[in-house]
Amino acid sequence: MDCIKKVLKIVGIVLAVAGVIAGVYFAVKKFLDKKNQTADLEENYVSCSCCEA
């Protein structure tokens, strides 16, 4: 019985760590996607020299 409890405890710890890693991954991915989206808008901006006078 003790062996089963140890195995379940280890499986629970592994699942908790995997959940944390997945959460961090998705948070970073969402942040980078948002950052790249705003960078793309700035890159595609073309200034008009006729309005700078």
C-alpha cells in the first residue's frame, strides 16, 4: 500500500510540474505574439516626406 501512495505522489508531482511549465510556455508565447504584432505594425509604417515640411 505504501508503494502505491509513493507512486501516486510522484505522478502528482510530475503532473504539477508539467502544468506549471505549460502555463509559463503559453504566457510567454502570448506575450511574444503580442510584442511581434506591434513590431510588425511599426516596421510596415512608411512616412510621407511631403507632410514633413
